[in-house]
Amino acid sequence: MKKRLGQSVQFRAILFAFFCILNLGATTAHAAPYAAYVMDARTGEILHSRNADTRLHPASLTKMMTLYVVFEAVRNGEISLDTKVLISKKAASEPPSKLGLRSGQRIELRYLIRAASVKSANDAATALGEAISGSEAAFARRMNRTAKAIGMNSTTFKNAHGLTESGHLSTAADMSKLGRQLFYDYPEYYNLFSRISTDAGIKKVSNTNRRLLSAYKGADGIKTGYTNAAGFNLVASAERGSTRIIATVFGGRSTATRNARVAELLDMGFQRAPSRVAVRKPRRPAYVGNVGSGSTQVASATKTAGKTIRIVTAVKSSLRPLARPLPAQTITVPSDAIAAALQDTINEAVREAQTVKFDELSQATPTARPGASNPPKEKVVLAAVRPEQIPVEQEPVVVTRISNSDDRFWGVNVGVFNSRYQAERALLKTALREMATLDGTIRKAQSSNKGYQANFLGMSKDAAELACRRLTARKTPCNVISPTS
């Protein structure tokens, strides 16, 4: 009996030790390193910092960069919000949190954006990366290029969703900087981060940050994140009056404690920030685009014979060779020669002005209306200019050829049609579809040996190239027209 009792006690001790080890492991998993950062969003001034430059796991804060790159791609015409994205097997198999996408399904880009920003859906984030760059690996490289352009020098991305991966690291300072760029560079999309819930196409989703949004006055974003390695992370932004504060926490122990700490940091920021200050918006980073074979950018995908084929849609650089620059011609003229030549020119101009007839001037004026009385043809005498009124430069003058060309001689062609009516109709439909870049241009149906060209004219080179990228993303054929075309 005693032996059996001893064995029972020993078994209970072993079992107790086993559960202690499990609890210790669970505690260790959530005890991620802590970091905090508080910034005045108006100026970028640091108001509080603790371990803010320590490289840690960002978790789903990663999706801030995923969305930033997507917004950039939409703005530059690589892809449209209406584009139906083909969901890959990889995207559909991502672990939660997820929207519930299925392999082979097609869904509009706008719904993937909503799911990634509001629900923090991993499958939607991967699908976005593949839609923009063709693969998640290529998209991660673009994320890193964009991060460097912003100045996030301590950040390295390996995926689009933020699940723990070796080398996928960032800092509280870098993520705060990214949150500020999102607010100022893409204000048209920022309202996504304050939605308590939204329609994500296949279902309605709720915001992972809804507790702070509902509890803290002025809070309107931005992004939460959680993994065992990262702990509970949050980049939060709030505005009161004319003051906007961004506070970031890495390594929170729970949603409640993290939100409480962020609220304290936001309060600290509002107390320390000046009530009035000149807003200094961050510089928008250079557009890096995709990097692949040639100079093309991947914009969409289609399915053929069981294989995914990436369709080249937007040209990164013009294929038309640039005009060879003409060498400047420099002539040095002595000052006394200038004075003599100037005097001769003045005298000749005065003589011609005194003898000019009215009928000669009428060639440069509009024709008189029928029935109107014509003025008598008489001499028109112009006041002479005395030579001493013209200042003469004493030093030698360098005369250089100057170009007076305008940059608004570019345009875009949206097709060739059999009749003028068809061309004008296509111009009208295209103008209504793409008002953002074609507003203020001249619509012209021009006759050619191939038919009627539907052209938008009076654009700069940059505006024409942007319009073509956006139209191509909408599956509207487009070609840039240069002044020499």
C-alpha cells in the first residue's frame, strides 16, 4: 500500500513539473523584447524613445509596407482597384488570420486591400504581393527597396504578411516612420485603417484594432500585429485639434496591456507636442517599381493550361531613343561692336516703322466684318527711340542657343477607327473613364491612311506616360505620342 502511495506521489510530482515547463515555455513565447516610440506626426520630432532602434519581429505591422507598395502601384497605373486578382494555391494556404480565399478564385484588388488593412488577413496580403510583382519573393524585394527609399534603414522584409521568418525584422522607429508616410503620401486610403468593419467581397470583416479605436479619443489607425516571437505590436495614430501623434509599441504581453500602454504614450505625446507648429510633410520616396527582365512591370495574371502567365502591361522607361543634344554655340562679341550693331539696328527699325502702310499691318490683324467701314489707308508713324536710351553692356557678352520648345506637345493614342464618329465616341468614353489624368487635354479624331486616330493632345511627357499606364491597367489600348511622332 505504501509502495503504491509512493508511486502515486512520484507520478504527480512528475506531472506537476511537466506542466510547469509548458507554462514556462508559453510565458517565454509572449515575453518578447519591449520597444516604444512616440512621434509628432506633423514634424517627425521624436517625443519618446525606448529600444526604438532594436531590430525585432514586426508581425502584421509588415502589412503597412505591403499596402504602401500596393497604393503606389495603383497610383502609377501598374494595376487598378477593379482588377480581378487570381488567387494562387500559396496565398490560399496561408495560416490565419485570413479572409478565406480559395485557390483559383478571382477577387477584386479593392477587397484584398480592405481585408489586409482591416482584418490583417495573411492570404489577402500574399495575394496582393503576387498581383503586383508576380511572386511574394519579388514583392518582398520591392518592399525592401521602398523601405530604403523611405529611410527605414534597419528594416528587412522577407514576406508580405509578417509571419515569423528568419531575418524578417524591423524597429519601432522605422514602423513609426512608415505610418507617417502612409498618412501623408496616401491620404485617400488612410480612412481604411479607422473602419470598425468593412465589406471584403466574400464577407464582412472586423478591425483588429477596434478596441483602441472605440476607446481612445481621436484614434484613427493604424495597424496591429501579433506572433509568439513578436508579442503584441501596434502602431497607433490619433489627432486632437491640429495635433497628430503616432505611438508604436513592440512586445506587448496582451491586447489589453498593449492598448493601455499605447494610450499612455499617446497622452504623453499630446502633452509634450507644441499646440502650434508648422507642418513638415515627409518627402515622398522615389518610385522604384518592379525589377525584372528588360524594363517591364508585372501588372496582372491570367490562367492558361494550368500555368500562371504574367502579362506585361506597363513600360518603365520609354523605348524611343532620346534626341541627340545639339552643342551650344558660343560667340564672344566685343562691346564696341555690339554698340555699333545696336545703333544700326535701331536706326533701320525706326525708318521701317515710319514708312509702314496700313494694308501691310492688316495682314496680321483679323479681317474686317462685312459692312463695317474700313479705315483710310494712311501712314502709321511710330515713336522713335533715341540711341542714348538703350543701355550698352561694356563687358563681352556670351550668346548661347536657347530652346523655346514647350513640354506640352505630347499625347496618347487610344486606337484607330473606321469612322470619325467611332473615334470621337472612344475618346469620350476614355475621358470619362480616366478623368484623373486626361482632364484638360484636347480630344481629336485625326484622319490618317489607316483610318481615324483617337488622340488626346496637349500633355506633358510625364502626364502622357502616366495616363497610358493607367489606361493599360484598365485594359484600354494606349500608345504615347511624342512631338516627333
